Amino acid sequence: MMELNAADLTTKNIDEGCSSSGCGGSNDQLSHLPEHIREKVHDHPCYSEEAHHYYARMHVAVAPACNIQCHYCNRKYDCANESRPGVVSELLTPDQAVKKVMAVAANIPQMTVLGIAGPGDPLANPERTFDTFRQLTDKAPDIKLCVSTNGLTLPEQVEELCQHNIDHVTITINCVDPDVGAKIYPWIFWNNRRIKGRRGAKILIEQQQKGLEMLTEKGILVKVNSVLIPGVNDQHLEEVSKVVKAKGAFLHNVMPLIAEAEHGTFYGVMGQRGPESLELQELQDKCSGDMNMMRHCRQCRADAVGMLGEDRGDEFTMDKIELMEVDYDDAMQKRAEYHASIETKREAQKNKNNETFISISSIKRHKKKQSRPVLMAVATNGGGIINQHFGHAKEFLVYEASEMDVRFIGHRKVDLYCSGDKTCGETETTLEKIIKTLNGCEAVLCSKIGYEPWEMLEEAGIQPNGEHAMEVIEDAIAAVYIEMVKAGLADKNISDSEMQIRA
Ligand code: CLF
Ligand code: SF4
């Protein structure tokens, strides 16, 4: 009889890294890196997948202008290179921004990183961007500074970025071939002139690559964002991944194009489609052979506040901030204590896994058939725990369990099925949409679930599971996978129809 437990899977993932998975956001998966780099990403919710369960970021929208045009951008809204299109942020002066950061830091102790990501390009607004960074370096030294740019003026600004102690820079690089670039960027503004088409794209690409090399030479961690545009750069992004890795980029974040006609972008109006979840995953998997991939990006807005995926911006509008009294020395002390408690929790989790570790290879030893990977969806409120009611989930995290490990694949946004009031259970079309969004998943793990969604999920071949409430996500997924393996539900040669009958 095969004896396995959940830690078989998860500890391998944690201790040895999932080199096959490419889920390079986690610190432990980056254990091969020098200590000083691990420190830089340890509590950065974007650079470390594990950290995003515990730590928050905020953005301040201080940078209105942009020096290029992307076909997926409408200037009425935020820079779509790191933001969901169609979102408008409240523009702040640097002084207002600093006040806001200090107020948020005092009230959300999880907040470790301040990013400037729009609403235009931060480096096309150098005075406003650097004034904000300069003040924060002085007044809030415990906060990491982060910036995102299209890269056009990056080489000229690397020195200044270094002076402000900025350890994390994101460059959006959608292509390394000007012919592809000409399909994405109609023009750039360069040396006081508008330069169109391939010529403009070529300059942009050269500047991005030069900036990337200069930053990595200086020891600054560079994340590269790429917008996946089916039919335009989908066949090209593997090449982009290889090139940016060779030049020292730390992490690659391939994000889906979101193009809706109502956003008024060129692509939206032309009917250019965005990728399906599985298309995105497939490309991320292909790129992961060469790069650490970020898979937990939520395409935040340029004034986002809170954990990735949540937005607490309404609590921190300028009128509310003006009424807040902040003693930042006291706040820093409390933040340090809070971070220490988070680290104790993270450490305890690792030790727990170590205690119960049995090699995953025991799955193979005890079974005749090979097992196939299985996708599972999880409802969570954060903290790396299964702690959310199915009906309260606005997104599901998707993991893949296999004989090798449990790896994070991405998130899928959904409409709220149950608002917590009496309408729960009556929103059938919403449920149908959720089931469609969970396409490919064979189980959904949550803290609780109602009878109606349970039945419909089962009918759709997705097994609901509320037995692992308050357990660590990877442990719970491993446990469910092992049960499936034991029951023969994850055998490699099992057909879909047989699967459904057995379920
Ligand atoms: Fe902001 Fe970007 Fe810094 Fe993170 S966001 S500037 S690296 S602090 Fe993060 Fe948001 Fe994705 Fe950006 S989830 S959109 S990757
Ligand atoms: Fe829009 Fe950002 Fe592109 Fe500028 S860099 S055009 S703000 S998406």
C-alpha cells in the first residue's frame, strides 16, 4: 500500500526549487542566488511569489506624461504597461504622494514597496518621479522603491535611479525585432520629434536593451514585462525572454493583452483579441526554460494600494489622508514588529514542511502507472492559506500538482458568485461563467461552498473540496493530488470520460 502525505510534494518544491516549473517568483526557488539579492526580493510582493501572500505594495500616480504610443493604450487612462486598461487614477503632486505613502505605511503594515507606474511613463516625468523618490528615501527609509518604464529614456536616467537607491526597475519590452515593434508602437517622441513605425520601434528597442544592460551592471534587479498580443508577438516572446535573460534580467512577467472596444484603444477598436488563460500559461511555460517567470501579476492600477489583487485605494483618498495624523517613527517601529511576526510565520511553515518530508519519488515507487499533472483552483484571502468561501472569491489561484511538485500557474478573475446576502445561489449565469473560467481545473479548494455551486461544479467535472480549510495551499493541493493518485484519477492514460464517471 502506498503511503504518501501532502508534504511529499510541497517540501520538494520549497527545498529544491521547482526548476522544471519556472515559477521563479519564490525566494526559495531562488536559493541559488547570492544572499544580498535574496534579501532584495524577500519581501517584494512582485519579485517573490511567496512574498505576495504576505506583503503589499502601493503605487502613487505622479507621472502623467508619456513619450511613446502603444496600440493597447488610451491616454485617457493609466499606462497599460502595468495597469488594467480602462482605469483612471487620481493624479498627485510629489508632496501629496509622499503624504499618502506615509499614511498608508502607518495603516497597512504589510506594505513594503512603493512603486511609480503611471498614469503615463514615470521616466518621461523625471522631476515629479525623482522628487517623490528623493523625499521618500529621507522620510520613509524602510520602504523599498520601485519603478516601471517603457525604457525610452532609461539609459540617460540610470545614474539618477542609482542615486535614489532604487533596487527594482521594470521595463516593458514587447519585442526585440523592429518589424514586430512597428505593429505595437505607431510612434515615439524622440529628440523633440515624432518618429513613426519601424524607425521609432528600432530606437525604442535599442534604448530598452541598453538601459537593461546598464541597470544589471549596476546590480539593480530588472523585471521585464511583456504584453502578450496574439498574432503580433506571441511567436516572438520566447526570443524576447532569451535575449533579456542573456542581458541579466531577473524576472519575466508575460501579461495578457486586455483590449476592449469601450476602452477606445487601437487594438480594442480593431477587434484585436487578448489571449485565453491556457494560451498565456503555455507561453509562460515555454519561456520558463530560459527565465524565472512571474505568474502572479494582477495588472494593478497606477494608484493601487494593498495586497496584490485587492484595492484599498478608497480608504486613502487625499481628503481622508489630510485628516490622518501620522507619527512615522512610531509607525516604523510597529511595522518592524509586524514584519518580524510575518517572518516567524513563514519560517514556521518551512519547518513544518521539513519535519514531514518524504520524497515525492515514493509516488513512483509505489505505483505501476505514471501520473499526469492536475490543475486545481484555490479560493484564498491571502496568507498562503485556503481561507475563502467559494462564493466570496473574486479570483481563483490556479496550481498544478504533479509527481514533481506543486507549482503556482496563475490567477483567474471571476465575478462574485455570492455577495453574502440572500441572493446567494440565485446567480446561475455568474456561476456558469465561473465554471467556464475554471476550464481545465479538476478540483476547487475553498473554506466553504454552498450546495448549488457544489452540484454544478461536480457536473462540470470540477470536484469541489472544503476539507482543507485553513490549511497551507500547497499542502492541501498535494493532499488532494495524492488522493487522486491513490484512486487512480490522475493516471496518465485515463480518459476524460472515465475521469468523470469515477468522480
Ligand atoms: Fe508596482 Fe510593478 Fe514595482 Fe510591483 S506592480 S511598480 S513591480 S511594486 Fe506587480 Fe502590479 Fe504586476 Fe506590476 S502585480 S502590475 S508586476
Ligand atoms: Fe500608454 Fe504606458 Fe504605452 Fe505610454 S508606455 S503609451 S502610458 S501604455
